[in-house]
Amino acid sequence: MSDAFQRLSEVQKIYERRLGEKAMVIANYKKAKAACDDVGKEVATLVAAQEVLRISAELMHKEVRSKIENIVTEGLRRVFGKKERFFFEIEVKRGRMTAVPMLEKVINGETRTGEIKRGHGGGVADITAFILNIVFLLLTPKTPRVFIADEPFKFVDREYLPQVAEMLKWLNEVTKIQFVIVTHQLELARAADKVFRVTQGKDGVSKVEEE
């Protein structure tokens, strides 16, 4: 009988020990679950923050792109006096994203769109390239606010050169970037704040004189 009570007592102890272990497992499970929940909340917060950053970056990209398009459009209109609109068309080639300069203009009431390429009528490509260079310089921090160009408008029709000169003054005002231009086009030279004429002497040495 005493053996039976002793066994019963041992079983009771084992049972109580198992209950203690069960309580500990439950407690550890609750702690682990709480930790997992906290991690889940942190992950959700990080994902949400990442999405906010992505949207913000996309909005900034669109805003910068829009500003560039507006400046180039205004510059072209100041030269050609037409209802033309410059914009970028995004293309993906071989897994790489490329921004293609495009021009939209109205001809005889019909809207036409095409890629701007070298040799585009009237010198559109030259003017577009010049303005884009200025804008990109403007967007680059800690760079000298001086742009040097060698015959940047050589393909522009002569009839548009006075308007190009006025466009350069406008672009200088809005960007505060100084232009140093080498040119044989007198219409542009006359519009400059300072003009230096370079001539070659009889001895073959170039001479620089301020006019």
C-alpha cells in the first residue's frame, strides 16, 4: 500500500513538473509571438516608409522632368514663335531606360510629334541641346556657373539668330549662368555684354582685342 502511495506521489510530482514546463512553454510562446508581432509591425512600418520614399522620389523625378521640359519649351518658343512643346519620351532598350527628346508642334492645324535629331529644321536640335546643357549644369550642385560653348548654333538658320540672342539673355536671367560663346555669327556677338575679337597676325600669332 505504501508502495502505491509512493508511486502516486511520484506521478503527482511528474504531473506538476509537466504543468510547470507547459506553463513555461506557453509563456515563452507568448513572448516569441509578441516579438514576432513587434518585428511584423517594424517590417510593415519599413515597407510603408519605403513606399513613401519611392512615391516621393517619383514625384521629385516628375517635377524635375516637368521643369526641364517647360524651360526647353519656352526657349524654343522664344526663338521660333510657334506653338511647340518639348518633352521626354521614356524608352526601355536592352533593359536600360533612355530619355528621348521629342518635339510636338502644330502644322496647318495638325499636331505632329517626332524625335529631335541633329539637323532638325531651323536648328531646333542645336537650341534644344544648348538649353539642356544649361539646365543640367544648373541641376549639378557645386559646379561653376559658367558654360563655355564653341559654335553652339552653327546649324540655326540666320533669320532666327536675333531671337536666339534674346533667348540667351532670357536664359541667363532665369538660370544666373554666364555664357562664354565662340562664334562667327555677328548677330550673337553684338548681343553679348562683352565681345573679344580673335585675329591672326602676320606672324601667325593670334591676337585678342576687346571691342
